[in-house]
Amino acid sequence: MTVGLFQISACRMARNRYDQGVSTRRITLTLPEELVASAEQAVREGRARSVSAYVASAAGAGEARMSFAEVMSEWQASAGDPTPEQSGQVDEWMAGFVRRQRVRDAALAPPTPPGAR
């Protein structure tokens, strides 16, 4: 599925953009307390290198999802609604994609020092 390959590439680019040393700019954000707590917890648990990396990854993933939604919208306008079988195939593909991303995220997380948990 070409659209799926586009989504994977976009998600990978979004996730890696912050870590690859692309030029950055310091800004100030005001976020709900629970989002800040989630970002700080991700850093403590080793799921993010910093709060900035966590926010950049989330923003990049959102950008990729918006691009994917635009592609899907254009495709649907030209191809019509998917059949129930096609919808089921997409659901299965997306579930597999999410599982693979979780495994990849766990593998890329920095190692947890002994006794940190």
C-alpha cells in the first residue's frame, strides 16, 4: 500500500528529525500540566531524551498524521469508499504498524541505569 509506505516514512522522519541535529530554535510553550507531567515521566522512564525531544516527536507525529489524512482524503475522493474487506485489511495493517512502532520505540530508548526503576 503506497499510502502506508508514505505514512511510515513520514512518521520516521518526524520522530528522527529532532535527534538528527536539524537546526532548532528555542521557543516557549504553555502546555496543560498533565501534558508536562507526561513528558517528564517519559524522560524519567527513558522513553524520551528530554522534554523538548518528547514535544518535538509528538508535534512531528501530528504533522505526519495530518499529511496522511490529506493523502487519504484525496485518495478517497478519487476512489470512493473502501469495501468492508479493504477496511478490515487496513485495520489489520495499522494494528501491525502500531505493534512494530512500539517494539522499535522500546529498542531505541536509552538504556535504563541499574536500580533506576
